Amino acid sequence: MELTREQLGQRIRAARESCGLTQEQLAEPARLSRVAIGQIEAGARSVSSLELDRIAHAVGRDIKSFFADAFGERDALSALFRSDAELARQAELHKALYGSVAVGREMTNLERMLGIDRAHLLTATYDLPIPLSKWDAIQQGQKVATEERHRLGLGTAPVRDLCDLLESQGVRAAAVALPPNISGLTLVDGSIDVFVVVNAIHPPVRRRFSWAHEYAHVLVDRDRSGAISRSENRTDLIEVRANAFAAEFLMPTEGTLRFVQALGKGSASRSQVSIFDGSVAVQVEQRSTPGSQDIQLYDVALLTNHFGASRISALYRLKNLRLIDDPEFQRLKKEEDAGVGQTIADFLSAPETGTDKAAGDDFRRRFLGLALEAYRREDITRSKLIELAAMVGTRPGDVKSVLRSVGLD
Amino acid sequence: MTQEPTIIIITDANIIINLFRIGQLSLFGSLPPYRFHVPSDLVVEILDSAQQKALRNCIEAGQLEEIAVDMPAALPLFAELRGTMSRGEAAYLALAATGGFYIASDEKKQFRRKATQLIGEARILGTEFLLLEAIRRDQMTIRDADQFKDILAANKRATVQLIR
């Protein structure tokens, strides 16, 4: 729809304000002066296609949305930024997230262009009441994790690649460098569907936990347009619920018990059974060799390698499952803190994560694959293909080479 | 003698690159009544430094005019085309479609189809057209044009065929 200069200016202002940017903050990515931004917003200066394209990117909008009959002043990411003044002040975070969202939107465009229906991929939702207490939140998180494992047919097995799993459930997943206190975020928006971002600067094993944590938000909190997981809000009930989900999803109770039993551990040191023969009961007692059931750090290393968790999170898991008591937990944690766990893991060739694919690679591969297919079907131009490839770090020369190789040049 | 009316042609990057490769960027300024324009969106897409410099020189010499696409009618079309085209392509096609201009482009496939749909086949000109116009206006000999054709053919992106 054609707009007057004033109408377009008003929409640009609304989009800027909705994501908490000042005119000065928008001026830099738009490569304009603050005065020029003010003039554009007031309708006193025209905006060129080049400038509008940069502005749209900076405010995380599809450029088409500016000309839609109904202009939505809010989107998921801008709502998130508005909800947290501190976030809005972090220019680098802003840039990184809006960049990710732009790629997510292009992915959605490609899928729509190629007739890929994500609706059938969309994962389950669990309608839960708001937890009344932390205990309640933990129970809810664990219950959903068990049900979701059952729904996915995972049994008690480890989940090898969380990022793959999310993608298979229709969730867009990307790893982006975020401030250290943010582990991840979940966005739900019509233009990007469900989009999960985890912090790329965190170690792989922590990212695994973050993927699982954000997956909980996707399953349970999808009615919210967004959720951000930061260290400061870890005691919020929905964050506690998501953490309980992640712990149970990554290391299911049943699977953990079986694994520990397979190591010959985890039984009580003294077991008593009464066998009733119809008239009297015969007492049977079994005592384990003293110390034989004590879980050691090398057991923890094997457990974490199996489930792809960190040794410290596994220690808490074992404690919560009452497989170790508090003194044992303290002893093992002290050893872990002293570096013994790493030495043992190296000796056993049992790193904390069994699969350590570079985060975001799956997303990149899928994105490039769809872009190539769209080009092959002549849905996008060659220059657009090169532009899309550049968004995920692929050089124009590499695109040209591959097009020649596959006979698409 | 009546002067021919000016015909505005919006040029694509591949034409600029082709003329750069044969050292004939100045042709843009020597084929009246054609007047060549290039949108700023496209200028920033030329990344090769030598090509960029030559293009800047060409603009500064007034052979090629750099323009901003800011007409209210062009912007919504630009936005729509962005989903399937690069910024530069979307800009010059939107400009040509809403301004009634010609385009110079050797692009095929999706771009050609969309351009034909928006402005019609007759308003799409290519490198071969420019070389023929140069011959017609004694700016170039047939022999020169043949040599240029060989240079472009040697390049992987060249698809020029001179029509005799």
C-alpha cells in the first residue's frame, strides 16, 4: 500500500519506539544523522529504499510490514526489549538479536516460498496453571519433561542433539553471542514462528541445558510473546519450572537410576525384605560390602558423558534423586572444584558432552539448503541467494563455486 | 533537426561489471539519447574495490547518475520485491516499474521473469544492446565489439551474443 511521507514516518517512529531505540541509536545502523531520523519520522524528509531497508533491519521488521494495511506496532522482540529497560541499553545485544531474527524471518520466507508447511511440525503445548510455589514449579517441570519424553518416544535414553530436536519440532534455533548473564530467550511471533536463541559464548554443556530450558518455555509458556532467561530471574517460578524441566529432560529419573544401577551402585547399603508364607513372615536381610555403593567422581563422569550434562549438574541431580546424601555431595563437589573431575574425565575419555556439534550449524545448513533450493526453483535471484548466504557467514565466492559445481550457474 | 527525447535506463550491477571488464564504462555517457541511472542500493552492492572505484569515477564524470529510490509509489514495490531479490535489484526494478523507465540487465531466470511481468520484455535491454548502440553511433568498431565479446565470453558470467 502506498503511503505518504508522513504516514511512513509515523510507522518508522512507532517501530523505533516499540523496540526502545532512541533516534540516535537508530541513526547509526541506518547510517544517517539523528537529525535526519527526526526529519524522516516527522515526514519532513523522504526516506530512500536503501535507508528504509537499513531501518527495517535495525528495528527487526520485515520491510514489507511498513506498507501493510494494518501496521502492527509491536512484535515479540520489541515487546521483550520494552519489558526490560536494561536490555534496551545494550546496543550489541540489540544488534545480535535483531540480526538473528532477520535470519529467522528469511528462513520463514524461504519455507513459505517452497511450500514447506511448518504447522504440522509445531510441537506440543502443555496447559499448566501458574505454579503456586517453587515446589509446585519443580513438580510441574518434571511432569512435563516426563510426558514430553514419552510423547517423543525418547524413553530413558539421552537426547543427543537438543538443537536438532528443537528444529525437528518446528522450533527455530540459533546460538548468538549474548551477555554472560543471559542464557537464552524464546520468541513467539507470526513472522518468525517460534524462535529460540541460546548464548553462543557459553560452553557446549551449558548450552545444552539452555536449549532444554528454552524448550520448556516453548512447551509451556508459548502464550507469552517472549521469555528471557537471565541469572537475575532464576528464582522466578516459570524459570524454576523451566530449570526443573531441563534437568529431568536431560537426565530422566528412570534413566539415571538404571545407569547408576548398571555401575553396581545406587542400592541401599542394607536391605530388609519380609517374606510371608501364609502364616508367618521370614525376615531376609542383605548387606552390601561397606562402601561398595558409594558413588565416585568417575561414576559421575561416566553419567554426564552418557547424558551430555555437566558434572556439577549431575551431582545436584544425584542428590535430588537421593542417590547421594549431603555429605557425599559436598565431598564430590569439593573434588570437582579441585579439578579432579576433569582429570578423571580426561583419563576416561568421557568429556562432559558426548556430542559437541557447533551450535547453529544445523540452522545454517538448513538455511543454505533452502536458499539453494529456492534459487534452483527460480523463486529467488542469484544476488538474493548471495545475500542470504552472507547472512549466515558464507562468502559470495563460495556461493559462486557451489553453483558452478552443481550446474546451477 | 529535432532532438530525440531522453530515454532513461536504470542499470543493473552485471552491466556495470561487464563494461568494467572490457574497459568501456564510459559508454554510459556516450550513447545519447540514453541517459543511465544507478540506484544507490546497487552502488553499495559493488564490493570489488577496483570496480567500485571505476564506478565512482563514472558517476563523478557525469556518465552515470546515482539516484535514490524514494518515490512513494516505488517504495512498497521495492519492499515487496525484497523477499526474492537483493536490495539493488529490487531498487532498480521498482524504480523502472513505477517511473516508466527501461532497465539494462543481463540477469536471467527469476529476475527476468519478474522484470518482464512488471515492465514488459521490450523495456529490458542487455549488454549486447549497448554494444550494438555503440557500433551504430561509431563509438566502437565491429572488430572491437567482437574482441569485447570474446573477453566477456571468457568470463564465466558472460552471456553476450552480438547480433549482426
